[in-house]
Amino acid sequence: MKKNLFKLLTLTALLSLALAACGGKTTQAPTEELVTSSGFVCPLPEPRMEVTSTELNLFVWTEYIPQDMIDCFQLVYGITVNRSEYSSNEEMYPKLQAGGAGYDLVQPTDYIIGLMIRGELLQELDHSRLPNMKNFDAGWMNKSFDPGNKYTLPYLAGTDAIVVNTARVDTVPTSWADLWNPEYAGRLVFLDESRAVIGLTLLAIGLDPNTTDPADLELAKIKLAELVPNVKLFDSDSPKTALIAGDVDLGMTWTFEALAAQAEVPTIQYIYPTEGAILWQDNWAIPVDAPHLDAVYAWLNYTMQGNVFWLTLRDFTYTNPNAAALEFAKTNYPETYSTYFDSPITNPPAEAVANGHGIEDVGDATPLYDQIWIEVKGE
């Protein structure tokens, strides 16, 4: 008994000396399973990054990051994740432009990235510190808004299209132009997204959703002014809530919100408009003055692992660009994978993609779009 106690004390003393030699902190991987409060067993990082930072500041979209993903990163690396949220790119951009409040990572949508690069708000990625970039499907990389992925990495993608509760709407719309039907007045929900809403308005009158022609934009302003009084709710936080509750019956929304609403109310359908859906891709980017770069690269690599990124498929089912995550889910969580793969909402038909329109950076015409939104929507 005494001999065993002596051994225990000796081991304890040796451990204390080892900790003292490295400043009281160890970077070794934990030897026991790390489990979140939900019961999810955290995968180990592959590879494990060397990190000295103790926090990471995310500036991200609402309802977009799986809590288990955040909790696992905190448990694995001992880093506190601070999360601030926004509901639109137009809300995010001025905050970053004003100084960024110490943000380490943001999630800009494709069309605003060019503006952020020109404004010197983003720093270039160090690809040598991103071994798990390989997990993304090549089709989601090297996009026109960021050739060579110098500044961004994909997060999630999707579409904006028509959502309608077919049990409550007699005349089901099939085009963007149909949403101007007076029958829908006071029953519409729209995303609070200026470029998407102005873009679909341009499509409704047969024009390019990325036009820079002032005459085209004046026509769009007149057309949008006819619609806005009929919209009961502009909501980019949780448009599904009003649809599920029956407070609204139709409108436009993006991928996950439509799928989540349909799961609660099966008569809710997602319709790709004849003029073409809006296609989009959200991305990770590092603000130019990010204070915790080692934590940034640890986060990006850890969350890009297939056995971690698949959580987005489980919790926020948008179109997923991570091939490793899809393969992991297909093998280990086939029901989750089937829900994603079999739905035309999250896995849109090829013709819907071919007929779709990306929202692009319009350069010097950006203030014209901003002014339309301010004048018509009253912001």
C-alpha cells in the first residue's frame, strides 16, 4: 500500500515538474474522449495545430454554426469561442469597415467579397496552414469572386426561391413575377437581403439581376415599390417561423429555411421560379486585423474535417461543398445523408442550377442598389 502510494506521489511530482517546465500549459492532445453537453463525441483534430491563443472571435450569420462544432473546438483546443451574429451582408459590412471589433473570422456571401477586398478589409489566406482545404469539392473552389481562393474558403451554399404553403394558397406562383399578385397582399415573407430582392425584381421584369445600367435600376425601383407594401415580413433570421405558424403563406426564402418549414408543415413547397433561382455561396474570410490567427487556422482545419463538417448537414441543411463531409455522412449517418441528397431543396435539380443566377459584385453601381433599398424599404 505504502509502495503504491510512493509511486503515485512520484508520478504526481514528475507531472508537476513537466508542467512547470512548459509554463504550466501542455499542448498535448487529450487522452480521454471529449463529449459535448449534447452527448456528441468530439473527433480529434487531424492534424492538431499549435495554438497559443485562448479565444476566437466569430462574426457569423444567425442559425448557421452547429453548437457541437463550437463546443468540440473549445474542448479540443481549450479555446473560448465568442460568437457575434448578423442577418445580412449589408449589416456585416459596415461593422467590419468601422474596425471589426476584433473579429477573427467572418462569413461573407459571394457578391460582397470583391467590395471587401477592394476596401482592404480581408487578408490573404496562408494555404500552407490549410491542409484540409483538400476536403472541398473542386466545383466550389476557384470561383470568379475569388480566383485561386486567395481570400476565402467555402462554408455553405444554396438558392433563394419561392416558398408557398399550398394548402393555404389557391393560386400557386411559378415565377418571381407572380409574387406581385394582389391576392398575396399581406401574406408574404421575404428575406431582408437587398441584392437578392432587387435581383429577383430585375428578373421579374426580364432584366439582368446584376445590371449596372441606371435606367434598368430605376425600373426595378418602381417595380419593387409596388411589392413592398404587400410584404408582411422581411426576415433573414428565421423566416420559417412565420411560415410554420401560419402568419404568412408564401414568399421567398433560402434553402434551409424552406426545408425546415416543410419538415413541420408538409404542404409547404419550394418552387424554382421560371426566371431562375438566385444562387449563392457563403464563405469564411479573415479580417485584415484578426488578432488570433493561430486559432483561426486551427478552427478552419478542424471544422473542415469530414467528421466535423458533417454536423452542418445534421443541423443546418444547405447545399454542402465539403466532399469529405458528404462521404462521412453517407457511410456513418445514411438517414441524414438521404434527407439531404433526396431533397430537391438541398440538392437542386441540374436544370434549376443551370437556370439560376449568381448575385455578383457590381462595383461602382453598388451605391445605386443601396439607394433603391433605402428609398423603397424605408431604411
